Amino acid sequence: MRFTARRSAIALLFSLSALLIAALIAAPGGSAQPQGERSTAETHGVLDDCPPREARETPPPPVDTSEVPKPGTPPPAPLPVPDEPVGGNRMGECGVVRPEGTTPPPGELTSAAWMVADVDTGQILAARDPHTRHRPASVIKTLLAIVAIRELNPRMVISGTQEDANQEGTKVGVGPGGQYPVHLLLQAMVMRSGNDAAHALARALGGVPAALEKMNSLAKALGATDTRAATPSGLDGPGMSTSAYDVALLFRTAMRHHEFAEAVATKALDFPGYAAKPGYKLFNDNKLLGKYTGFLGGKTGFTDDARHTYVGAATRDGRRLVAVVLRTESKPVHPSEQAAELLSYGFTLARQGSGSVGQLVERAPQPQPKPGSPPPVGETTSQAPVVVGEASNDPNRSAFGNMGVPLFVIAGFVVAIAVALWLRRQKAKRARLARQSATP
């Protein structure tokens, strides 16, 4: 009878050990979904329109030869993609990204990518394909405006040239011999998207190559990792790139400069002529100015390769929001009207206190040291903040990180049974010795 009990206990010990080993082997690393959580596809819809990562690293193919490099010049390589999405983990998603449990975005949105965010706090309320790369068209003038505001005296007078007047696309009337203060060129560039005004400002910054270097350096410093300016005005060029995230970030930065905020809100101004050409009244081309309640101003854009782009901001209930739309058409819903729908959607989310899905960064994220590497001199190591509800991506994580309490319970039973068997054997041994010593 003792033999049967011991054999049963040993069998139980082996069974529990096998269960423990199987659990350790089967425990997944960073891909398991914690209990009570659902995958992105479950919580935000099936992302069947989500392109592979490599397809999101460069804008769609051009429709003309505007991006063909000059003879002897190699095409620029795609911008590197950060290891972690700038602005938070959800900024690495594609498709619609919104707080769980909130109403879907307006059905009128036909943009390939969009975003609505808080200008003051930087909180991102909702987005679609936030880091997928597209061409900016003239919304890149926001970046040029920041550089010009920071580096040029607003009262400095720039003489117009024939090269300014020869710029393609939209022009405001800069011509040879004309005299234009920097602040006036800035206003004309932002209000009416003058490519000639953009070229004149680029010349004042040291020439087009120097201006582009300043623009791209600033974009990198701000954390706009998807942005590369190939032309100061936004005309298509080799390597031109941005994202909805970056446009929102750049516009937020620009709105901190009163010169820019005043320019985008200006409805009309007197623009001077040159030579025999008289001056004229220049009007803002933004359709929401004076139409959408609380509208603060914005920037329009269009090229054949970029299609329509738009960024604009508005204030309501004490909050200022910015809306971005990239790669859309003027029909059936105009880009400015799509932005208006986005702004209204954002204000609704803000009133509901739905929270955010990401953050517009203040500066470029610092590179993180690789596991095992010593910290830089003068710095101490620190643990990354733990985000509740998100699975770890650490490939070195123990299986106990996923299985947790159940494995420890099983292990406890195994140890307890082993100890019980040992004590039982010791007790039996002592009993045998006692019987032997009692036998005459």
C-alpha cells in the first residue's frame, strides 16, 4: 500500500514537471497578447489596406520627370526609419489610429494620410498612416518660414531677380528690381503660396542649396524624421518627403512664432510692383479663413506628384487644434473641407476626454544605447517607462514574463510534493531502524 502511494506521488511529480517544462517551452516572447487585450486589428478594424513597411518608407511613384536627378547625380537614398516610431508606439500603426471606444472619423475623409493634434500640448487625438511618407507640396513652406523667421531680419529688404520671377507654379509678383522686406515676402509666401517669394527668401539665406541644408537640419533637430526638402517652395524634386506627423509637428513649431501666426491669419495685404508693373491687393487663398469658426490659419499645397495637401489650425473651448491632410483630391470633398471635418472631429474627441494616441515631440529623439553597452560618460542608466497594457518587445524576456503566476504555482506544487516524498522516506527509514533495534 505504501508502494502504491509512493508510485502515485512520483507519477504526479513527473506529470507536474512535464507540465512545467511544456509551459516554459511554449511560452511566447513579445508577441503574445495579454489576457483582456485585443490585437490592433480587433480594436481598430482590420487593416487590410496596410502596405508593407518598405512601401511606407518612400512616397508613391512620381507621375512625371520632376524627381529625376540631374545627369551624374545619383538619386537620394530613402530617409532612415527610426527603430521606434517617433511620437509613441501607436504612431507606427497604419490605417486609422484613434482612442479605443471613440466614434470613427468622418466619412468625408479621402486623404491617404491625416492627423489632428493639439497645438499647445502636442497630444495627437487621431490619425491615419501618421508616418507613411508622402510629398508635402507647398506645406513645406512652413519649414522655410521657420528658418527665415529665425535667421533673417524681418526689415531687411531683398531685391527681386529674374530668377525669382522665373519660378514655376504659383507666384505673387516678385520681379527684377522690386524691393521686398523679408516680412512681406514671408506673408506672401504663406498667404498665397508664392514660389517666387520662397526663392527670394532662399537666396537671402545663402542660396537654394544653403537654404535646403538649413531646412533639413532644422527638420532633423525637431524630430521630423520623415521630412526632406528637395526644393524651398515645395515643387517636386528628388527625395522630397514628409508625413502627416511631421507636418503637424512643423506647423506647431511655426505657430510659436508670432510672425508666422500673424501671416497665416492675414486675409489681404498690399503687395508692391516692380518696374512698370503696379502693385496690387494680395488675398489669402485659404478657404477656411473667415468661414470656419475659430480658424487660425493654415497652408495649402498642390503638385502633380504630391496631389493636394493641407494644414490648418483652429481654436474652440480654450483648445487649439491642427489638422493635416496629405495626398488627396479636390473632389468629392475639397482638402480644406476635409480639414474642417477633422478639426470638428478633434474638438469632439477633446470634449469627450478620449485621451491621445501619441505625442508631437519637442526635439529629435536621442538614440538609445544598445543592450549591454555602457552609458555615456557622465550619464547613468535608467529604465524605460513601462506603458500599461502594451506587450514588451524585449527578445531576452523570460517566459515567466508572460506566464507569470501560473508557472510559479506549478513550481510550488512540484517543490511541495518533492519535499513531502523526502520526509515520508525519512520517516519510513527511521521506523525501520527503530524496529530493527527493538528486535532481540
